[in-house]
Amino acid sequence: MIKEDNRLPSGEKGNTDVIRYLEQAITDGKHWYIALLEAIGLWTSAEENYNGRRYHYLIAGEAFNWLLLAERLCETVDNLLPEGEKIALLFYDKPPLNLTTEKFKELIGSIKYRQYLNYFYGITVEEALILAVQDEVRKERRTLVYGNTHGIINEVYRRIYGSTKAILLKRFRREKGYS
């Protein structure tokens, strides 16, 4: 186990050390999932470019997508991981070990754990809500024999947020200074 006060230095060099730690821990016989969670706890970058892809692990400084970071780290040690277990984790959110919430929190650190909960409740629950309302709208429209998918999405966002997705996106861009 790695304590929070044993964290590696921040910045890219620190993250290179994290990857080195992950490789070494797995090679030394530590279960890859435990080593992965410890590496996530040590990771310092909120976002990065890696192999031509932009990764945003921390959304708005509050919501931590730990599975995205897990995917990134697994890519660097791919040859050391059991393929089936890796796929189950990354694609189906099924970890190879059943850990208690406390153990998971201990391994990734309490700050990242709180940020993960923000992600889970903010992003995951929103996705579920959108799907539920989308189902509701589809059922209503089936009885009206109306099959416009774009119209369904607009109606879903109108019901949840009071505006279409396009209007919400414009507002967001304006508020963030992107437009």
C-alpha cells in the first residue's frame, strides 16, 4: 500500500515514475489491479496528450474519470495484464478483485475518490436520466407514429434542462469563453 504522503513529484516526470512504479509492481508479483489503483493514486496530471489522443481525467476540476486513467495506464503495461480481466474492467466496469469501498478509496486516495463520486453522480446518473427520459419520449412518439430521432433528443433535453442540447452547448461555450 502507498500512503498519500509518499506520492511522487508532480508533472510529467512524476507520471513517468508512476508508470515505472506500475510496471515494477506488477513484475514483482503484486496483483495488477492493486498496482493499477495505487498508480492512479499517484498520478498527478488532470489531462494529457498521449499517442495522439487527448485524455481529460478530471472534468471541471471536480469529476474524476478513473476508468479513463485506468485505460491509459493499462495501455502502457498491456503485455503484463491478463487480456480478459483488462477487457472486463475497461469495457464492462468489472474489476478482477472485489474490494471494499474503503480499500478502493485507500488505494486511489481520498481526494480522487471524492472526485470519482462527483463523476459517478454527476455524469453517470445524468446519462441514466437521459436514457430514461429518451425511452419515455420514444414510447409517447410511437403512439403518434413519429420517428424523428433528432427531435427525440431535443425533447429529452427540453424536459430535463428546459432547452435543447444545441442551445445548452452554445450557452456553455459562451460562459467558458469558447465562442
